[in-house]
Amino acid sequence: MNRLLFLSALGLTTAGAAAQQTERPNVIFLVADDLGYGDLSCYGAQRVQTPAVDSVAQAGIRFTDAHAVASTSTPSRYSLLTGEYSFRRPDTGVAAGNAALIIRPDQYTLADAFRAQGYATAALGKWHLGLGAQTGKQDWNGEIAPGPADLGFDYSYIMAATADRVPCVYIENGRVANLDPAAPIEVSYRQNFPGEPTGRENPELLTKLRPSHGHDQSIVNGISRIGYMKGGGRALWQDESIADSIVSHAVAFMEREAGKRPFFMYLCTNDVHVPRYPADRFRGKSPMGLRGDAILQFDWTVGRITEALRRLGIAENTLLVITSDNGPVLDDGYADRAEELAGGHKPGGPFRGGKYSAFEAGTTVPFIVSWPGRIEGGRTDSALVSHVDALASMASLVGTQLPQGAGPDSRDCLDTWLGRRAGGQRDYVVTTGNNRNLEVRTEEWKYIEPRQGGPMVNWGPKIETGNSREPQLYRRTGGNDERRNVAAEHPDLVRQFQEVAARVKAGAAQ
């Protein structure tokens, strides 16, 4: 039974009575990559200005205590789309570019919730959730399935993984875009192909960026990557045009659907992930070098999307969410001088840690919700917010009844997201660092489970892991900011947090 028939058999492809009474706005989730809480001027950045994002925040609600589920990309995105904590699955680590599809085709997704109500759905930009039925067995020169089409997306134009991982091609509706028959594509994460240059052995070919650690395998567009790739020809991307390509396809999708039916767009930028090599018009425009330039390019993307909404006459009926997949990192593998040029800029804002970390900056992310005419603008909200609630909250928005077992960790927090109530709808949020142990956050406290490992990320980035063999408890009010572990002073509170973590692991209702 195909996916549409399967959903129809469950009674989930037609609007019910509840859906007929709801508004049907277009919905865009605009997800940045490795953009920190402190990387936007509306969140306090001084050395870079983001006027397009600031304008959206001024028209909507800027949340100050919002969290991705994980401090790295693949598990974070998995949870956002499925409403399930990624730690429940052993295969939700950072995915290679030839990983099999991680979300199973029989899982219910955020796209399914919209599609059930007649929405057009699209996934654009960074994917990083695997493709195909078996790792390393994809036919990059033919149909690549299963993929986004099997997860509720009508249209997709995606990067298989990240810009620093092969294959360096776009995949449109399950096939490599602009496939070059004269240069068939081969991909391996085990060994190089005979005669193919690498960054390690052929540094003279690195004309744009050189690695600072790792990232010294196949060379594409003068930049070495993770993994090995052969072929591609005219299908290979140019890093300096990635943002332009993603935006142009996003706008084209909006133009096709505007006025016909409402749409849901999962739009994921490459910025500000490494390798950072933005378009010529942005390079040199920031005092923070290429990473700062990439933030400017992200802001341009936001501006292009909001401009298209206005031009198409649909801005007033579009719910726009701007966020990031996890916290920030400066040196993540390329010699782009991000650490040297940051100056006084704090990409994680006031928080400790960063990408990969169990500390706050690992998962505390920008989160802005705008819906002109429906949300009172210019507001700041300190309510606890989690990406994992996207599925239940958006299903509530459009009137979709989730099937039994869908989004097991997702809660309907729509009233919080739309600013309809004072205070949040969550008593706590659950997050994970790079080693999958849990952290539990309330408004006042942060608990980090004991974990093995050293205090610093050990492969290059200068980021604290948050690892400790002892339980960690930090008071989030009064200026503690994860600097003094008070677990020994509050044993009863530690036990309560341990019980919460145990219940979450067991799948108990939150």
C-alpha cells in the first residue's frame, strides 16, 4: 500500500470537522544551520546586523528560552520532524552523506500533518536525514528512494547531508539535479577512488578554503570535504551559490502554490555551517570574516522569503518560524579565521558551551514566530519552548488529528507559540548533548546526567562538552549560568530530576 493510501485508510488525508473550523495559513519553518542564540542582532549581537530577521521579530514574538532537542544536526532535525526524541533511536547520530533514510517511511511527520489537510508540502536545502533504503547503496545516477517523498513532502530540492560532506550535488524529487551522464557519480565513506585528489595529498588544489582539522578528503570547488566522491560534472554545486539556489527554488515553490492551496515549506539554509564560502556580494562585508559574512547571507535569505510573501500577497496569511538546528561553533574544520575574527562577539549569547555541548549554548536557539494580523508584534516571551512540539502544535493549528503513536514526545503548545497565553505550556524541556545523555531544563534549574568523556570536544572545536561523572545541577536564575554545580546541596532535587529523566526514557507521558 503506498503512503497516500495508507494514510487514507487511517482517515488522515481529508479535513475533519475540526479542520474546517481552523484557519489555514501557509506555514514556513526557516531553519538555519549552526546559528547561535547570540548571532542575530535582535538577540543582542553587536558586530553583525541582521535587519531582515529583526524585522520578522518585530512583527512577531521573539522567544528567549527555546531549545532544539539535540546539540547536533541530524538528531535535532529528526525530532523536529517526527515529534520523537532522537535518543530513542540508536541511528540518529550525525549522518554521513551516504546514510540510509533515518526517518522510516511508516513514521508520521510534520509534513504529513499538513498534507492531511490538503497542504502542498516542500523540503528545501539541507536535509541530513539520510536517503535510500541502505547505507552506501544509493544509485546517485538514478532514482534515490525512499526519501522526502515518502515522508509527506510533495516537492524536495535538498542537499543530502551537509556542505562539508559528499555528495556535493542537489537532489530534486529523488534524482540528482542537472545530472551529468558524462560524469557518473560514485560516493564512498570508506576509501578513495583511484586517481581522485584529496585535500590531504593535494593541498595545492585547495583554492578557496583549507581544513583546520579533518575535512581533508575529496575536493569539490576548491574545498576538501568529508568522504570520497567521484564524478558529478555539471551537477556539482558551487559553494558561493548555495544560498541563491536554495532561495530561488523556495520562491519558485511559493509562486506555484500561492493562491491555489495553502503550503508548508521546511526551508533549511546551509548558512552558517562550514565550509563558509558565501556569495561574492557578502564576502568581506562583516568584520568577523567568512562566518560573519555567512550570517549576513542568512539574513538575506530571510529577506528574500519575506519579500516574496509580500509580492505574492500572502504575507498576512503566512505563519513564519525562524530558528536554528543547534548551537554555534567557530572553528568546525576549516581555516576561515572564525575564532580569530570573532572579537567580542559571543555566538552563544550569554550561555556556556556551543554545538556538541550539554551546556546551554548547545541547544538554546533563536526562535521567532510571526503571523501578521494574528500575532501581536514586538513581543519577547521567556516561555520554555521545544522543537519537539512542532508536530503536535502544527497539527492543532490546521486541525489534523494525529494517529495513535505519532509524535510520542510532542505536545500541543500552539497557544504558547502564538502568544495566546501568559507563561508556557511546558514544565520542562529535554535535550541531549553529543553523547546522547539527557539534560532536563525547567525555568529555574538545569540538570545534566552523569556522563563519560573529557571536558573539551576532542577533535578540534574549542567547546566544553559538559561531561562530568557526577550529576550536575545549575540554578538558571540569579546569575549562576552553569558556573557552580549545586547538586550536592540539593540531593532531593537531583533525585526528582533523575526520576523525570527515567520517566522520559521509559516513554512516559510528559
